[in-house]
Amino acid sequence: MTKTALITGASSGIGKVFAQHLAAKNYDLFITARRSDLLENLANEIREKHKVKVTPLVIDLITVEGRDTLFSETEGKGHQIDLLVNNAGFGYAGSFLKQTRESIIQMIELNVTAVTDITHFFAKKMTERKHGEMIIVSSVAAFQAIPYFSVYTATKAYDKFLAQSLYHELQKHNVHVLTLCPGKTSTEFAKIASMSEQKFDRNSMSCDIVVRGCLKALKKKKWQYVPGIKNRFIIGVQTFFSQKFVSKVAGGVVRKDQQET
Ligand SMILES: NC(=O)c1ccc[n+]([C@@H]2O[C@H](COP(=O)([O-])OP(=O)(O)OC[C@H]3O[C@@H](n4cnc5c(N)ncnc54)[C@H](OP(=O)(O)O)[C@@H]3O)[C@@H](O)[C@H]2O)c1
């Protein structure tokens, strides 16, 4: 039977590439984001190339109404989601003091509140059916506090802890939860984060490699996937140092990637 995947934040970057890879594996898709033109283009491209069903949902996930629409248009209409890719997210880099109240609240609403609400809704459906898979997109930023990326890092640590707790909690219901922790990846992320795209992209991974590796890890029922040997090495090595020191060094690296001085 054909499986159905729901991918949030599919208009660009990692989410878009998840949609392309899952369609190639014959999944029918629900894809969401706010930019309708990009979603429609992607839906048409995928339908033509892979002959699967693609339903674009133009939704702002920060709003409760947006998330209600997501639920009513999918499970509410009898479409069972077999795989949820909880991917939509963004970060603002820079001094905590210089960030606006609005930007801080939006980051928390999308990366924490929306991720939790969506995960909770689909976890209940999947556990009732005793079948399902979820990928929650965290970050390598979740492995240490990062000055000048403070709120984003805290939201991604939340995502990691949520996903890893649920890995154990939902296992007995035959629902598998994988935490994806990408390092720098070439997407629109750096531009939105106010980082220098040039510096960021210099040592970024491609979305293709990130997604391909993640889907392999999902198949092997891993609980966490960190793409790239370099990222895994850094995460491993930093356990030998104090968290205070690691956090200071990480803040210095982020500062270098920022446009502001
Ligand atoms: N790129 C990296 O280096 C990196 C590293 C670690 C983790 N990550 C994580 O990877 C995930 C994907 O990011 P990306 O790098 O692929 O960045 P991206 O290219 O900016 O993609 C972000 C996606 O989220 C959607 N989105 C943003 N705000 C939204 C909202 N309010 N409602 C609905 N959708 C919204 C965007 O679509 P619209 O703008 O059309 O709504 C877009 O499709 C994020 O969770 C990010 O934290 C990225």
C-alpha cells in the first residue's frame, strides 16, 4: 500500500529535499509552508517526475488556526500520515539584547510550540494505529549552549530532548522517532539568521547528503542522526572539555559567521 508523508517547511532547503526523496520512494505527500508559489512549483515538479499524489498546504504554523488547518486537511479528512517530518524552523543569530521581542517569540512559537503541538497530534493518531514514523529536525546547535545564538540553540535543544524522550515513550506503540541534527547545510537558513551566506556556505553540507543519510538512519531505526563525520567528531571531542569552555568557543564561531561585528 502507498504510504503518505507530511513534511513541514517544504518550500525550500532540507524540507524540499525530503519531499523530493520521499516522492522518489513512492510516498504520497502533504507539503506545507507559507510561500504558495514555491509549494505549487514543487508539487507540480514532483507529480510530473514521480507520479505520486502531492497536496500543498499553505499554512503559517506559528498560528493555532494554521495548525488546526493542518490537522483538519490531513487526518481530519481521513488521510493517514505514515511519516511526519517536523522540519519547519528558523533561527536569528546575534546579540540577545539586540533581538526584537517579536523575533524571539516567533522563534519559540515555530521551533518549540508548533513542533510540540504537531508531534502531539500525530503521535496520538499513530499510536492508535500502532504504526508510524517521525523525524524531528533539531541541530548540532543542540549539543551546547551558543552565545549570540542563544534562543535558537535553546529551541533546538528542546527539540532534541522532546524527540529523544518520545523515541522511548512511543516505541512500545510501534511508532519510531528519529532526531535529525544537521550541521551547517546550504539552505536559506543563513540568510534568515542574518549570517554571512558566503562564510556559512563555505563549509556547509548539501541538503541531498543530509536527507539521504537521514532516511537511511530512519530505515535502520536509529534514534539520532548527525550528518557528516566532521560534525560527529566535533560533538564527540567536546565531551572531553567543560561545557563552559565549549560554549564559549561555539559562540566565537557563530560570531565569525555573522554579518554584524
Ligand atoms: N541549514 C542549516 O544549516 C541547519 C542546521 C541545523 C538545523 N537546521 C534546521 O533545519 C530545518 C529546516 O531549515 P532549512 O535549513 O532547510 O532552512 P530554510 O531553507 O529556511 O527552510 C525553512 C522552511 O521552514 C518554513 N517556515 C518558516 N517559517 C514558517 C512558518 N511560520 N510557518 C510554516 N513554515 C515556515 C519555510 O517556508 P516559508 O518561508 O515558505 O513558510 C521553509 O520551507 C529548521 O528546523 C532548521 O532549524 C538547519
